[in-house]
Amino acid sequence: MLDWLEVSRGEAPLVVAFPHSGTEIPEELEGSFVSPWLARKDADWWIDQVYGFADTLGATTIRSRISRSVIDLNRDPSGASLYPGQATTELCPTTTFAGEPLYRDAPPDAGEIGWRRSTWFDPYHDALAAELDRLRARHGKVVLYDAHSILSRVPRLFDGELPLFNIGTNNGATCDPALAAAVTEIAAATGWGHVLDGRFRGGWTTRHYGRPADGIHAIQMELAMRAYLDEPDAPGPDNWPAPFDPTSPVIAELRAILTACLAFARN
């Protein structure tokens, strides 16, 4: 097993993926970034801990330890934008979400991007595909839940404050409507704010693997970070990342959401 890739196998028809919780930067690349802090700034901080209960439900989890600034495991490997006409970051990001340059000098060229893809992107997705195939063969139907989080306010990416729960199914293409409805119903009942297929409709993972007709139902959850930590007005090296609050009530709601995913898969 690769030392940067964590796969915990369960037998339930649910895979929970964490492509952006990693913060490791290979030593040979660290010097090319403006700063290690900037290269880790946009991680989905603590999101694997937020869903730390997933294994108790029998779910399979897959997590990369590599920073998304090295390579973004949820982008189209061809380089095509998932959100044409809107600000976003690349397969190998050149800026932070706020538009700050990540590299001291030139960003990675095509050869470097290809090397990073073969070193991290391809093995991650090979492992993810293998787990989905394993569980689909056993159950006939499986849910892929792609778990993400982001600051509530990122002016370069979206206006105003995000709802707490941002559910993505690429406008209904990646899962059965019953699954989207079950997840949305739980989010709505909290009263904390939710949207289905808003600014975040699902990244490459959700869009690539979500094939309802073939028994793979993919859904993305982009959780606003205020759900489980105190967001600073201006994140900086002295205050970011903020500590994870393990007593956050959102954890119980996320457990209910994953339980609903399992109920759908077993129906």
C-alpha cells in the first residue's frame, strides 16, 4: 500500500472519499511553493475527523494525505474546467482560492503535471474504482459520498456566505433522485441552510463515477467549515487552521445523512 493513501475497507455499500484533507507536501516539491502554509491553506481541514464515525457504519473510507496544492484529486485530469466561466483552480493549482500565487517561479509544466498525475492522481482513483467495484459486486448498488469542506466566504469563488450543506449531483445526473431527496431532507430539517446543485454541483469524482444505471450513485457534500470550527475573518499563519470542534452538532446530522445513504443502497 502507498504510504500517502489510506484505505479502510468496510463491507457496507458505502464509500466515503476524502480527496482534499491531506496536507503533506513531498520534500522535493516544498521549495517550489511560496510557503508551506500557503500550499496547505485550502485543505478541507479536519473533514476526515468530522466523519470519523464512518467506519462504525461499515463504510469504506479512502483518503489521500497529499496536499491538493500538489495535485487536486477532484479535478478533470484532462485539464477541462468543471465550472466554465467561473473562477476555480486547476489540476495542479497555481493559486489559492483567494488568488494568491502558490509558486515562487514558474508553475509546473506539462511534464511535471503528467508525473504528478501518474504518481498520485491515478493511484488514488485506481484504488477508489477498485473499492466501488468490490462493493457493487457484493451488493449490486453502492453509494459514493465525496466529502468536502470549505470556508463559508470565499469572494473569488462565490458571492456572500455559503449554506452549511452544499449537496452536489451534477443536476441529478450522478445519482437516483431518491438519494438526493433523502440527503436534502435531512439537511433541510436542521434549519442551518442547504442547497442542492448550487455553486458546487459535484467535482470530477462525483461526475466520473456517478452512473446510476450501473448501480453507482455518487453525491458530493461540500460542508461550510463554520459547521465544526471557528472561522477567522482573515485566515493567516497565526490563526489558520482553526481547531476542530469534536462536539459540533453537525456530526450527528452527518451520521444521519450517511445512514440515509446506506438505507438507499440497501433498498
